Amino acid sequence: MKTLLEPSAPENLPEPRTIETITAMVRLLMANGVLDLPRPGDGDTWGRWTTLAGLGRRDLVLGRIAEGHTDALAILAEAGREPVPGALYGVWAARSGGTGAVVTNGSLGGTVRFCSGAQVLDRALVVADYEDGPPILLEVGLDEPGIQALPETWQAIGMDASDSGDVHFDQVPVTAAQIVGGPGWYVSRPGFALGGAGVAAVWLGGCAAVVDSVMAYLRARGAADDHQLAHLGALHTAIHQADALLVRTAGLIDGDGEENSVSLNGLCRAAVERAAREVLDKAPEITGPTALCRDLRFSRQLADLMVYVRQHHGARDLAALGAEVMKDGRL
């Protein structure tokens, strides 16, 4: 059966986990070509998502930083642009709480939240409001004057090492050459929805990592009761249901191209989010407090997954998916 998930758990990352150790690992993966992934929808989406799921399974912060870089490379390729060789990229597009970047009189200003890798990336693709029209996407070198990371704004426990604090832009000069695509291009391009499903592949890896830890805990105890086994069976089912949907979706995307990628993206993200909810609910019930209190990696995996999967907006995203279903007229 084709799957995004390897049959066994990957090797654990060494401790301690910090943004510096994660960045070093990502740069090593870059140097070894691991992050030179096929573009989504370009014939091997399954291969792309398999790599992303594997990185998320090894560590969700590793998966987050790597996914942001590979997403940026795919966006640049879709726009017909080459990345700066050796540069570590991210995509900063949040509009949380009324914040966001804006271009005024040829300068970039404003504050962007949830900028993963804020202090360690070399370059970022930044979504910014532009005059009275649709937003634009800018390629920005993060060593430019006027760009300030605000690490104190990232107080998270889950995904703590992702360095996803605010970044403030103060009159950073903008040239026409920095604009990627045109106004509105970032969200209207075909790859926008496919990138969202790629994030779901990383979430799936995070779900699998929690279950890896649960199974290791049960094996170490040498026994599992019927209730624990029932919960484990439920988690196995939920993860493989979401996995099967992602595999099928990758095939449809790379096939005749007639499928609605917006609906497929929403469906994949909703399915993995639901699997994550089940993992977050049942995994601690299987282990009880022992693993939560005596196994740093396990409790961190749960905290990471809880934070990262909230990129899905719950009922609001489900409502958008329902609207697509009604418009399409098919179940």
C-alpha cells in the first residue's frame, strides 16, 4: 500500500533542541540535496509530501523550518525566479490581529507575526499590502537595515524552538525587482492550495511521531491492556485514513489536473487536523501521567502538535470547505 509514512520511526534528533541546532540540521539537509523537492503538482507530489511527512515525524520544528524553505523555493520556481544559492528561505504571510506588512511610497513597513526562523533565515518571501490593490509578494534579504526580529514575542512552549516571533519592518526600501509575480499573484496561483496540503503532510508526520512514542512506551512496559490497545488501534486507523487521503490527492493532482485543488487542500488539511485531535486526546490516555512527566520528547511532541496544527482554523476552515462542496455540487 502506497503511503507517505515509513514503516518504522526515524532516528531522534540529538538534545538539546534549539533553533540553532534545528537550523544547522536544515542547512545540512540543504547541502545534501534533501530539500531539493519536486514542485507540487509537477508529477511527483507524493515524493514531495513523503519527504515533508518524514521530516515532521522526526521533529515538528525541523519539519516546519524545512517546509517553509521548500515552499519558498516552489513559489519562486512557479514565478520563474531562481533562489539565491545557499540561502535559507521562509514564507511570512500572517495577518494576525490586524498586523501585517505594507508597502508605502516605495518602503516596506509594519509588523508580521508568526515568522518562523525569524532570527536565523537568510531571506523571506513577505506578503505585503500594496496601495489600494491586492497584496504583493516580496523577496527580502533579512540582513537589510530596518528589519528587526522581536524574539520576546514568541512565548510558546509547543514549537518553542521554531523562533516564530514577530518581525518589524521600518522603512525598508523596496524595488520592482523584489516583487514576485504581480499584485494578487501569491494567493491566485495554482500552487497556493497545494502548499497548504504540504503543511498537512508535516502535521501527519507529527501525528505519527506521537504514536511512535506511545508504542515505545508500551513496549518498554512489556504489556498493554485492552483499553490501551483499543486507543492505539483508533490512532492507527485515524493516521492511516489521513495518509491514504494525502496519497490519493497527490495522485489526483499529478494526474489529469481536473480536480479542484482548493477543495482537495481543504479536505486534506481537515482530515489531518481531525487525526491530530484524536492523537492529542488518546495518546495521553494510553500512557497516563508517567510519560507526560518523565519523557521530555513525548510531552514536547504533544505540545508541538497542538500548536502547529492550529494553523487549521477549525470550524471556519470546515465552513469554507462546505461552501466549496455546495458550489461544486458533488459530495
